[in-house]
Amino acid sequence: MPKKVLIIGSGLGSLATALRLSHEGYQVEILEKHHRAGGRLNLLEKDGFTFDVGPSFFSMSYEFKELFESQGIPIPFTIRELDPLYTVNMAGRDKVFHIYKDLSRLAQEFADEKNFEEKAKRYLKSAASIFHDTEYRIIKRNFNGMVPYLASLATVPMKHLPKMFRSMWTELERNFETEDVKVIFSLVSFFLGATPFDTPSVYSLLNYTELQHDGYWNVEGGMYKIVEGILPILESRGVKFHYHTEITGYKADGDQLKGFTDANGKLWTADVYVCNADAAWFRGAILNRSKYSEVKLDKMHWTLAPFTIYLGVKGQIPGIAHHNYFLGNNFKAYADMIFKTSVAPEKPYYYVNVASKSNPGCAPEGCENLFILCPVPDLRYKPDWSDAEKLANDIIQDLGERVGYDIANNIITRTVYTPIDWKGMFNLYKGSGLGLAHGMNQIGALRPANKDEKFNNLYYVGASTHPGTGLPIVVIGSRLVTERIRHEHATV
């Protein structure tokens, strides 16, 4: 009999792990609290419009290719490289910056930065070195405790050591002069749910991944096509899904996990278990580990929470592309206050994805669908969201003025999710959008491990465990956890 694996949650990490394990002969079942699969990689359908709930693009497309090549099947969805990668609109400026991978074209956007192309090549060469010197030493390998991690860390060339102790913003100041370049290059830190003033400069490697290594990619028809492409493959292999099933407890015998109980008291059993819920939250809330109590979790560094708006708008909106950032003119002051304020920002910074620009089927003819994301403090700092409608209205008004279109009076459908909603839908700790942050004390073996510290048949995959957050990183995580299970719980 093949060994049975029970996976808690159905985010991308779960789906990728289920693909790998079912391909190797394991019997797989997946439990999901939500009404459909995908986790944060989800879909909102309303009034003839469809919206990506969470992620709207990704990098490192080759990790998706590796996933399906390992299954001997083609990628079951179509991906397209973004060009330009995105646009940036700064308050009070007529110019809209178009960010290209082609550095000669990008140099024209940053004409005020003397010798920009030469400086960018030097900066990106250094960033590339960090990426390739850590890719297999730190990111794409498992660690069995601190000693192997420190040994692996010691093999990383010493030239990168100073970048562990200075911020990404400081690194940018060492390489560029104009505020425009520094602000726009630092936006990648927000992909980690942090600010460039708190993010270690080693993460300049993200500039390399976006501008040289692989760029950014979108999925034809919307990001949920990833989930819709994987589900039929899993179902054809006999993988079973159980929706509206929330885990609330567990049973164990010594170092063996014997099952999880759901909200209705049903016991779910298997030989091996994989948790795709937040690894830190789950250890505290479900397994009652003192190391992950609420008091201790609150002291950890978490990524910013999402405040999201989904608009179906009548008419074609000019002056806006598929991916766009709308910034103010007080970047440092805004970044300093955004993490720990108890009030909504007066002049918020936000990201806008208009999927209908590339995928007309996402909106009725003659209409646009807008997904707006504003990073805000998590519920530790701002638990009261009674001002959500005001913040949404302020963002919509600001956006309309900056693109020259009366969005507010052309709205057909509108949905707003606060951090409270995100916490409730996907069990995100205090509404943190991307789980634990990636400071130097929360990466590698310092991150909650992908194998449980007590039960030898429980594993973790997803944003808050090793190797970290982001769609391609979670896919890497699925490979790492599958390697552990294969070696420790062989199916035959």
C-alpha cells in the first residue's frame, strides 16, 4: 500500500507538493478551510468581473518550468513576460516611469542619473553575485539544525558579509545619486512586505532577478489559471480535496503525529502530514508550542498587511498599464511610519493591477477590472479598521485624479478586504500578507523549519517556513519538503 500524505491548506506550496508526491506514488489528500483551492493565490468573481485576489505576477519562471518538467508534463497554463515590468507614478510629477529590463531604454527613463547604465551594470553585477553565491548554499537546500546552516553560511564568499549589516537603501545610496532611481529600485523590498530601510542589502539580488535574470511574468487569463491548471492533474491522480474543513486540534503518540481534528470533531489520519498553513502561527495556535505563543509571535518581524480593493469600472481607463505603482513625495517618512501606525495613511502608496489590459476576458466588454493593493500595518498595530471605507475612497479618488479618469462615478462593482478579512480568510497571523519577514535572523535555519521539531512525520511548506515567501520560492520549498519525505518516509 502506498503511504498516505495529508496536506493542511491548498495554497501553491500545497499544490506543488501534492504534484511531486503523487508523481512519486504517495496517496495524497488535501484539507482546505476556504471554499476553493489556492490560498492567497485565489480568485474573486463578481458582477461579470474576475479578479486575482492576491499575487498578480511572479519572477523566476524557471521554477515553474522545473516543477512540471519533473512531472514529465508541459506547463498547463500560458505565461507571458512583462515588458515593461511596471510603471511608477510619483505624486506631483508629470512623468510616469516605465521600468524596462533593457538598461539602455531604462537609462532614458532615468536621464537625470549621470552614467546610469554604467552604474546599473556595476550594481546588478554585485547583486547577481549574491544571488548565485547563495542560491544553492542557502535557498535551495534543507538544513538539519543550526550547525549545518552555519557551515553552509561560512561557504558564502566573505565579500558579501558587509551587505548583511547595511540596509538596501544604504546600498542604493552607495551606487546612485538621484532619488528617483533609489526609490524605484527599492520597491522590490515591498515584494518582501518590508521597507528598504529595514531590508538587508543582500536583497539587492531581487533587482537582479527583475532586471536581468528572469524578469517578471504574468499568466494569460489571470493568475488563478495556475491553480486551475494544476487541479485537473491532481484529480486525475486520485488526489482528494475536502473544502470547508478547518483544522482545530491534533492527536499524537510520542514523536508520532496520529491525526488532525477539524472544527466538527472529525479525525483525519495519514502516515505523513504536511502543513501549508503559516508555519509559525500553526505551531502556536494548533500545536500549542510555547515558542510560538502569541506573545512570542508578536515579537517576531512580520511582513506588512494587505489592504485590497477590487473594482469593476465602466469604460477604458487611459494613462494606466497592467502593473503600476503610485507613490507620494515623502518616501522615507512614509516608510518610517507605515509599519507601526495605528491610523490609516493620509496619502497612501499603492499598487494597481489592471488585468483587463492584457486579459480582456477578466471584465465585460468596454470595462476594466482594477486590483489595488495598499500595504498597511498588521493587526498588532492597527486592530481597528472601521475607517476602511474612507481609506478606500481616498485611494480611489487619488487614483482617478492621477490617471485623469472619473473612476469613482463609474464603479460597477466594489469589494474591499482589510487585514481583518485576510486574517479570517487564510489564517494569516495578525493579517500579515506574506508571513514572517526576511531579516537576517529569520532566514535559513533561523526561520521555522520545514520539518517539525517534535513530530517526525510532520512537515511544512509555504511562506513562513524555509526557504521563504513568494510564488517561486514556495515552489522551491515544495521540492525541499518532498526530498525530506522521500528520504525519511519512502513510499515503498
